[in-house]
Amino acid sequence: MRVMVTGATGFVGRHVVNELLVRGHSVVAIARNIKRAREMPWFDRVEFIQCDLHEGFKSLFQPERLPNVIVHLAWPRLPNYRDFFHISKNLPADLAFLEAAVKSGVPHLLVAGTCLEYGMQYGPLTEETKTYPSTPYGFAKDALRKALQLLQKERPFTLQWMRLFYMYGEGQNKNSLLAQLDCAIDDGLPVFDMSAGDQLRDYLPIQKVAENFVLALENPQAVGVINCCSGKPISVLDLVKQRCETKASNIKLNRGHYPYPNYEPMAFWGVPSKLTILRSD
């Protein structure tokens, strides 16, 4: 298939592009920074288009070059989840882009969502669980999904909403937990400051996330919300300890240095029902 990937040089995008190429798909990679794109190992194997979707995108939808699928990952200003920018800027810009894609004739959208759409709900969260976002980021993503579902009634198209939980791996944000831990260990620091670490989360390695995107894309019968998660909660403390063991580090963990985030419940994880079915087929 001819697949257009927005946010192609981001943490998720760079791995999704590579996995698509491994699976034999033709990729049109969209990103704002061509210098960063040239650093990607796949740059010479894709059709790269430098484009800021907030500035203009009409040239992307030439009738003779429409993609079979758009994997929409672009979303500026993360991980500032509480920035109103997500509602005032990202939401209308993304909706305009995706609406134009559908009205140009693109038949299939695979869009990245977020577990923050669920808000302050505890325990296992299914794909049918109602959403109650409590951050601008979660609200904007949730509103985008609902708007696209309304657009389907006007002009039918396939919509897959890949709801991301927590991820780690090459290219992750330098301020993320494991990236900071790796840096502390590599720099030989004696102590690593963290929260108490008792909160339960759902983590996947980024390679598995990329594989899940391609698995969903190749199975368009799996529509609607798709929880991209392990389904297995782990405490942040255990995650950190596992990383220390992997890196053979005895760094001291200074638990309780940081407070728990006030926009996340203490314990929540996803139930990946649709991906489980797809893997078993």
C-alpha cells in the first residue's frame, strides 16, 4: 500500500516508517524538519515531503498521488499535556487536515490517540470505556476522534484510532522517565531522583508499538478505538529497577523526590482486545 505518515521523524513515527518499509509498503513521509529527516536510516527509501500541517497541506492531496492510508502521528508541543495550545491550535489544525484528506478521497485514516482521553479513571480500561479527559491534550484528542466519527456519517471512510499508553525506546523524549534514568546511569551519577514509584502504568517498547500500527493498518476490519498497550500493569518502581538491572547499574533511587502527576490516576492500564484478536488470527 501507499502509506502517508505524518510526524514521520517523531518518536513513534520514525519506527512506524521503518516497520512499514520492512512490511513492503510504499511510504510518503511528512515532517517539518528536513535536516532531522535526513538523519533517519530510512530517508533514501521513502518519498519525503517537508511540510508543516499547520501552515498548509493542500499540495499533499493531488488526485493522482493519493495514499491508500494516512497514519497521522504529528502533534506539536508534547509532552506539555496541560497546555491549552492542544485545544486552540492542534485540534482545529488536525481536524482541517484530516477532513481535507477524506474529502480528497483518502479512504482510510489511522490516527494516534492517547490514554489521557480516559482522564482520572482507575483500573483496567477497555476500548469501550467512556472517556472523561481532564487535560487539554486528552480533551483535544478525544474531541478529534469524536469529530472524525461524525465526519464518517457525512462521508464514509475507515477510521482506526490507535490509543497509545506509555512507550519507551530509541528516540524517546529526553525528559521521559527511562531516558532520564539512562542519562543518569551513563553519566555515572550516584543518585536518581524519582517519584515514590508506586503508581501502576502500562508500558510497551516502541518497536512493539510500531508493529501494532502496521498490524492494524493491514487489518482495516478492526475499526474504532484500538488500545495500544500491553494489558499488564507494572509499577514505575519495578520498571526503573528492571532498567537498572538491564544496564547493570547500582545507582541509588531517591524515591519521593518528585510528587505524583495530578493529571493521572494512581493505577490504570489498558485492555488490548482488538490487537489480541488480530495477533491470534
